[in-house]
Amino acid sequence: MTVPFITSVYGEAVAEYIIKKSRFIASLKEVQTEDEATAYIAYIRKQYWDARHNCYAYQLGAGGTIQKSSDDGEPSGTAGKPMLEVLKKQGITNTVVVVTRYFGGIKLGASGLIRAYGHTVTLGLESASIADYKPYDVLTVCISYPFVSMIERLAPDYDIRIAQRNFADTVTFTLEIPQESTNKVKDLITNNTNGTAIYTEQGNKTIPIIRSHT
């Protein structure tokens, strides 16, 4: 079974933007469910209880199958929607963002609000760690001792994670292999062990690969 590819904020992040004396604070968090998203929104609203607005947006699932946003009292379409559009444009899902606004006394106008809320979310994503949840197949492979070094050499070439090594009469490796490489890796191991390798499928999992900040 193919596991969907997901990119999300990893953990939490905060960023701030000030324009015309209005203070915008983006609070972002990785979430898996709507309940987690709504709980985080409630937490931020409690933290910034004295702010005029706590607008939010989130999307969940591969491709953003669940999407929701709120202007929280700002003019319709000037806060939640542009916030959600930033998440969509950057392909970020399983993430909730709340932008808190402390009004500075100078009106920004509809277009100014759209730009400010969108920009604040962008700043939040720039400050966050971003993870690509890469789908891996998990399998065990049983081989004889002469082929151990072959497995060890093969692993870094195909981003294979060796989760476990069990040494007995034979050697059993538990391997986590990127799904796009699974068939190729199995063919290589089979060919290099003269067809003696024994495989057992263990399912699949997603593993977060953290992007490096540039």
C-alpha cells in the first residue's frame, strides 16, 4: 500500500510582524486531527485573550482534504482565507496557524489586511522547521553472513534505514526503505545473494525528513 506524501510544520513555531502599529503574531503547530487543531486554537486564544482578533486556518490530510479558516471579526475574506492560501500554496498540511492581531489604531483596509495576514503566515513558515513525511516500506530480510557487508554498503545509496540487526544462525535485518526504491532494492539484494534472501513484509510507515534552513 502506498502511503501519501505529507509536508507539515514540525513541532511549533512563532513569528511576529508589525505594520502601521498593528502587531501580528503567527503561532503554528503540527496537528493530526481537527480536535488537535481546535484545541490549539483555543489555547492561543486563551494566551492572547486581550487581543482584538485571533484568526486561524488549517488543513489536514494529503492534499489538504480538510480545510478550515476564520476571520474572527475581521472583514470577510481578509484574514482566514489568505492565511489558508499560504498553506495551500506552499503545500503545507497537517498544520494549524493562528494569527493574533493587536490593533494599532490605524486601519489597513481590506487589501492591507489580506497582505498582512498572508505575510505573517509566510514569516511563521520561514521560522518553522518543515518536515516532509516520506513513505517507507518496512521489511525484514534474512541472509547468510557473507552478505552482511553488502546490505551495509547498499543502505546509504538508497536512503535505507537499518532499524534492527539480529545475528543468529543467519542474519536478519529490519529495513525501512523509501517506497519508490523498494522494488529496486529487493532486486539488488536478490541478485547479490544469488536468490537466497528471504523477505517478510512488515507494512509501511511515514518518517519525517526535516528540511535544512537555508
